[in-house]
Amino acid sequence: MDQPPLTPLVAGLPATVPFIGPETQERASGRAFVARLGANESAFGPSPRAIAAMHLAANEVWMYGDPEGFDLRADIAANHGIPRAHVVLGEGIDGLLGTLVRMLIAPGDAVVTSAGAYPTFNYHVTGYGGALHSVPYRADHADPDALAAKAHEVGARLVYLANPDNPMGSWHSGARIATLLDALPEKCLLVLDEAYIEFAPGGTSPHVAADDMRLVRMRTFSKAYGLAGLRIGYALGAAPLISAFDRVRAHFGVGRLAQAAARAALADQDYLASVVRRTEAARVRIADIGAASGLQALASATNFVTLDCGGDGALARRCVSELAARDVFVRMPGIAPLDRCIRISAAPPPMLDLLQDRLAEAVHAAKSS
Ligand SMILES: *Cc1c(COP(=O)(O)O)cnc(C)c1O
């Protein structure tokens, strides 16, 4: 039989994926990375209590997870001091973004983001036929004024902002985000991606009422909690929006191990604090390692440091590939002028020792080729 016809929407999509995995690169090169510093995973690992919870849950893994995620949602709600009806679980922020776009964006609906911001959001918007509009960063920060102005101009239904930002590591105060909310058009929802909020200074998350209809917040267990491989995150928003997720979400998408591990991780706030402290130390060290090779660190409120290579995108791309040739995995922003930089994830000292050993040589090779 011929290939079954794709829907016109899917047939018209580019065959690109938002991220090429380090595993793909390893298969292509036939070599394993020795320092995995490109995906902002937490090489500090999860809480030992989360690992113990997974061991216990492993015996019960023949059972589906609770499709309502009742206990974990209750824990998250208690952690935020809000009712459980404001919390929905999903397969990481990536999964939740897809569900949200599916819920709110019909083909042709306008959506606004920043040029060079988190590409998985764009991927879902395009995948559901939304019309994506973008505004430039301003001095390596997402630009709330430009986002609001563009939202008015195009009649946006959704505006995306990651705070703190990936890939630049920059951030705005919660007060600034609250101002953005007030500046958005009627019936426009702000998707506030707070994947890195645990690493940010106090006051980075806006104080907004739990039932505020203008905002949905996304949180994840992938970064500070060190559980990226499990796929678990959650969204916080007004109860009617949160309950609308039930109409389309994958009800068994968050597995039993993920729910058990996330509960244990959330309960171990001391461990979280230790990861945040070790991440801060790693950021300082990455900045020093970069400076020794003439790369300037940008300020970061995340678990990575963005280093300005001091040239154009081609130079930064050569730095990334010279590091890969030396078995060090890093990534870089995709769009100018952000693409003059490379992005290096925080990690424990042994991995940063490897970075220190190899960065100078990689930068030298990138500059002389
Ligand atoms: C890492 C990252 C995510 C992905 O989170 P998951 O919960 O693992 O899907 C989402 N948004 C931003 C900005 C990120 O950097």
C-alpha cells in the first residue's frame, strides 16, 4: 500500500525536530560524551529519597499510575498554598505545552514568543496550525514590552515567556511579569514557563491570584529536581482552565514511578536546596573556565551559563563542534544575535574538570579554523 496520506496540516510541517539528542550525536560519531553539559539536566541527580521511592514503586509498576495524580497534585497544591483544582500534571512541560496549545489554538490563531526562545513551544504551535509571531530579545533578555505590543498587533491568543529564560539564563522580576500581564490584550493567555524558577532569586515568580484567568504557569521536575528522564511536570492556573486539560490530556501519561518519585523529591526540600547551592558554585566555576578562554559569562538565574564567544554564530557553532570532537556536549542558541553564545549546564566538579581541560583547546581550534 502507498503511504497513508497525512493530514494537510501534518503534511505541510517541516521534518525538523526541536532538539537533536546527544544520543543521536553519539551514534553518529561512534563515541560517547564524557561531559554531558548541553541539555540543562541536573547531573547532581535526584534526591536519594526519590530514588528509594522509585525502587519501591518498581514492584508495583504493573499497575497504571493514578490517572488523576491525586496525591502528587495534593502535595504540589500544599507546596504552593493553593487548592488542588489549580494543578494539572503532565509529561514534563514539553507535554503540557502541547496539550495547552491543542486546547487553545485553532489553525490560524495568532501566538507570540521571542525569536530564539524555547523551540518546543514553537514546535507545538506549528504542529497545531497556529500562526507564530516573534519579537527580538532586548539586551539578551526576553522583552515584555515587545511581547505585549506584538500580542495587540496580531490579536494573539497565547504569549509565551520563559522566566528565567532559556537559552540566555536572564530573568525579569516577578513585578515586571505582573506588569506584562496587565499589558496583554483581553482573552490573551500568558504561558509563563518557570522551568528554572528554583534557581532564581526570590521575587522572580510573580504574585498572582490562583484564579487569575490571564496566566498559566509551567513547572517541572526535570531541572532542579533532577528527574528529566521520568517526564513529569505540572501546570498551575485558574480552575476552569486546569479542568479543561482533562478533555484532551493523556490520562495515563504520567506513570506510576514518576508520580512516586516526584512526591518524594518534593518532600525533600533540603536536597533541593543543596542542588541549588551546588549549582550556584558550578555557575561561578563555568564563568571562570570560560573567562580563561576569553569567553564572557552572561548573568544566569538558571542551572546553566551562557558564554559569549565574542564572534558570530559560525564561531559559536565551531566551538560547539570542537567541544563535541573532544567528547563534551554543549548546545547554543539558534538565532542571531543570541547565537554568538554557547550554553553550558551546571554539573559536579569532575565534569567541569573535563570542561576546563578541553575548552581552551576547543576555542583555539574554533578560532583558527
Ligand atoms: C528544559 C526546559 C523545559 C522542558 O521541561 P520538561 O519538563 O523536561 O519537558 C521547558 N521549558 C524550558 C524553558 C526548558 O528549558
